[in-house]
Amino acid sequence: MTTGAVWLATWLALGSAGMQWEPQTSGTTVRLRGVSAVDGRVAWASGDKGTVVRTTDGGKTWTRAPVPDAEALDFRDVDAFSDRTAYVLSIGAGDRSRIYKTTDGGAHWTLQFTNTLPGAFFNGMAFWDEQHGVAFSDPVDGHFVVITTEDGGATWKPVPPGALPAALAGEAGFAASGTSIAVYGKSDVWFGLGGSAARVLHSADKGKTWSVAPTPLATGEGAGVFSLFFWSPLAGVAVGGNYKQPEVKSGTVALTLDGGKRQWTVPQKGLGGYRSCVAPLTRERRMWLVAVGPTGTDVSKDSGRTWEPLDTTGFHAVSTPPRTHDTAWAVGEEGRIAKLRFTDATPAPRTP
């Protein structure tokens, strides 16, 4: 049976779960790593070979939004604010780490930031609003590298290294989905790390001061914190594990109720393996969580305390609209894009 046939058979069998991933035609065959849902109709996705695609009709059609002279870049992160405005971040050593922005639906792109710091490797970015954002890199010479913007990306300024905790030997970030960095409100930001330690750094003042705490996620080569989401200044979830051992279930998820300052706990029932991205989902007028990875999708209906498998289709990233969280898009290998479709009679969630 072909890969496409296996995916279709899996999709058809998932109606009893109350939701299912419905495949969409992306128009590309490259690996997609970033996705950003604006609302139920508009979403952007990004990936290898300078690829950016966009839908404005709920995924019925996806169109390319090519970034000039970016064919050699890998866009691991995309943050969109409308059908016209989006940022993309490419990863890589040296000047391959870049940030571009469009304000006309991808017809034109502006190169806003190019890394010039030797040894830096940017992993992801996040935005408090369209004008205020933050991005982070792997440590350089024992110091974390963080940049911020207050003018819509026209300028990106480095956070003084002395404001950040010292990096540990063998510590680094992950760019699997661009979501190992998360923000909340107008000033809170967190980013997760792995390798020698699975730590989370937190700032409550847009990067001026920082704290750091360990998590119980897996450590070692290829292991650590891959994705973060906070639904208040105190409550959040970290997912990850070891991408080289994707079937291993231990060390893949942790919860905090103190903003990640001191305590992260393991939930009662965890994930089905390594997961590279987590996002909120409004369902039955409550906040659920959905986590994706190369071996499948898990859903939590109780703020991360227990998880249950949804299916075994592999994805790298997932995103829900920031205001409503009432649907989800996921992206993965060979241009894979799917939209979450509800198959039960549960009433649609209300917009807050």
C-alpha cells in the first residue's frame, strides 16, 4: 500500500474519535516545518528550499508566496497576522539565520534581519503583537543570544548577554517547529533547551531580566524541550523528548503552574512518543491541547493532565487561530498539510 493510501485509510478510520485530520493539497513536496493559523480561512506554512505557502479559503487552495533568492534557506518558523502580513525565520549557521516580512500577502518580502554573529544559529521567534517580537539562537561562547523588535521588525536589537543566565556546556535549542519559544500577554517570554539539560528560560519583562528552571523532559543528544505553550502567565506545557528515539514515551511532556520559574511536573498520562509541537484547541467551551510529532497526534481535554492518541499520521508542527483556537492546521513531510475536522455533534465553540 502506498504512503498516500495508508494516510487515507487512517483518515477514514478516525471518525469515532470525534475529530480527524483531513488532508489538503499544498502544491509542494518539500518538508514543511512551520505553520501559522490566522483564523478559520487564513493560514500560512513554511519549509525547506525557501518555501512559503498561504491559504485564504480554509485550505481549499494553497498558493506559493515565494521569497526572492531564498531557495537555499529552510524556513522553520512562520508567524502570520493576516492574509497579508507574515514573518518567516530561516535557520542555519551564520547568515543563513534570517527573518523576512511581507505586508502584501507574499507578493513582496523584506529582509529584516541577517545574523552576523559567528556561531549563532537561530531556532525560532514569537510575537506579543504585530510590532513586538523576540527570537533566540543557540548559545555562543557560553552565552544565550536573544534579539527583540519593537517596530514590526524594522530593527532587531540584541538583549545584553549579561541579562541572561549562563548557558551550560552542551546546551542548545531546537528548531523543529519554531515553537520552542513562546510568549504571553505583553511581556512574558519563554524558550526551551535541550542536550545536556532540558531547561526553560523565562522573562516577564520582554527580555530585560531572566530566570531559568530545569524540566523533567528527556536529555542527551537529540533530546529536550521542542515546543512550549502558555495559557496564562503561570500555566503552561512543554513537549519534546528525543527525536532520534521518537517511540519513547518518557520525558516527552511537563506542566507548570508557576510560570516555569521553579517547578515542572509530569502529567498523569503522557504522550505517545516524541512530539515537536503543541497548540491549544477550544472544544466544548474548554481549552484542549493538541500535540504532534513524527509518530502521531495526541489530544488532552484537561489542560495537559492526561493525553490520549488521535492518530499515527506524522506531522512536524501544528497551529490554531490565536483568538478562537477553534480549528487546527498541521504540516509535515513531502508537503503534507491537513486541517482538523470535527466529526461529532459537539456544538461549535464560542468566540471569546
